[in-house]
Amino acid sequence: MDYGTSFTESSFQWRFPLAFQGVFAVCLILQIIGLPETPRWLVQHDRHEEARAVVAAIEDRALDDAQVSKTILDIQVGLEEEQRGGPFQFKELFSWGEVQNLRRLLITIMIELAQQFTGSNMINYYGPVMFQETMGMSRNLAMILGGCIQLTYLVGSAIPVFLVDRFGRRTLLMICSAGLCFCFVMVTILLSLERENAAYAATAFIFIFQLFMGVGWLPVPWFYPAEINTTRVRTRMQAIASGWNWMAVFAVVKITPISFANINWKTFIIFAVLNAVFIPMVYFFFPETKGLELEDIPLLFTKGGITGGVSTSKGGRTVMPGQHAQEAHVDQKVEGLTQEVEQVG
């Protein structure tokens, strides 16, 4: 679309592509209509039967199934534990203690900053300019390639649907970081040769970069903050995550043209180094959340230490799925309730 409107001379060149995005916003609104509330919100507002119906539908079980009762009871126990502290206070975001909200806040900010400083938006925003001015291509070819790298980005973003719950968040982030670093190292080497064929080879690595980006650093930072923060602070943390993300977007988009104007292809070295740094950052500080229930989240950092137990736990898994239910003896409580119902019957 951008390529097609680029041949016009009026403001239609940019107005129509911007306005057309509203179509997708309308589609998103239509998708939301009819969606049920979350079981936790329903339980919190004493709408237990509706919560039970939602859980039963999600797990494809009968309303009176023991697993459904266990899930509802686990949610109730988790909410009771969170509400013991009274009304929420902003200072809780900076607390340490057993829950370690400050650690969660720092990780939330770190992952949002890292996503933008991978160099992704340098490619997405300035791809055509980069192809034309840094790699010496014609404007027409640069525009076509700019559209093609976005299509590659789209293909890459579909891949984690099949991988994220199989290999986990940490694995995807670290492999993605290694791939991004390698791609920018190769782009740097090839552009330093200042030859046309080398520039075309560098373009190939830009496409590979987009695939790696779509697999790890594109999707994970958008849902990871919600996974590592407890329900008591989740909405505030998610708002903070979004704010830091867009501030980082602004920073990258502003500094990229300045960097290319002053050091040209050496800009890729900066982002290559940053991507290399992200690998140990994820390994030592980001816990694995694959398969965890929301009620398990408060237990993520109970091991303590500088890394919150992440570096000393196999695969970064500091808590096992269902651990909260085990510690709260939910199974025994469900059995007790079942026996009471049977006796009344």
C-alpha cells in the first residue's frame, strides 16, 4: 500500500495508509464483543457460577468436575492472600520482601527496553531509507524491499505460536538474541567491504533478522510482564511496561537517523553488541513462566539471592506448575467440599 501511494504527489500518499489502519481497529473491537470476563475477575466480584462456567468451558469439562472446583478454589485462595494487605498502595511496586515487586518492576522495564534496542525499529521505520542511502539501491527497489521485509516480519511472528509453549520464553529470547547479533555482525562486515554484491548479501541478513525477531523479541515482551507480575499489581505493571516500550520506540526512532548520518553502517555494531548483552541478561534474571498458573506467580522469587533463584534453577524455572495449589492444600479442600456435598445429598 505504501509503495502504491508513493507514486502520488498529494497528501493521499500518507493519509490513506494511515487511515486504512482504522479498519483493523474496528475488527479488533468486533472480536472483543461477546468475550466473557476472566474467571478471576468474576470470583473477585462474587460471581462464582459465571466463573465456574467460564473455567468449565476453557477446560472443556462439566460444571461439577473436580478439576473445575479445584481451579475456582485455587483462585479464591490466591485472591484472599492478595487482599490481606488491604487496599493497593503505589509504594507496593517498589517493595522487596517475599513477593519482590521491585525485582518484577525492573524485569518488566528491562524486557521492554531490550525489545526496542534489538534494532528492530531501526529496520521497520528506516528500512527503505537504509537500503537506498546505506546500501546504494534505487528508490524503487528500496521501497519494494521495505515492503518485503515487513512480510518477512509477518511470517516470523507466526512461528512462535508453535514454539513458545513448547520451548519456553527464555529459550526463544536467548536464541533470538544470538540470531539477531549474528545477523548484524554479518551486515557490518559486508557493508564495510563497500561493494555492491556485498550490499545485496547484507540485505539477505536483514531478512533473516526479521525472522529471528518475529520468533522471540517481538511477541514475548508483550505478554511476559503480565506473566511475572501478581494479579494485585498486574494492571499497573502492564501500564508501566507499555509506557517504557513506547518511550524506547521514540528514542530508537530519533537516534537512528542521527547515527546513520554520523557513523553510517557502524550503527549496526551498536545493536549487535546490545543483542549479545541480552543473552546473559535473560539467562541470569528472567524466570521461566511456561505452564505456570497465575496463582503460582507470587512464588517466582521466593528463593531470593541476587538473581531471585533464576541462575541456580534448572532452565530458570524457580517454581513448578501447580506449586501454589500444593502448598495451599487445594486438593484436600476440594475433597472435603465434595464429601460435604455427598453427605448433604
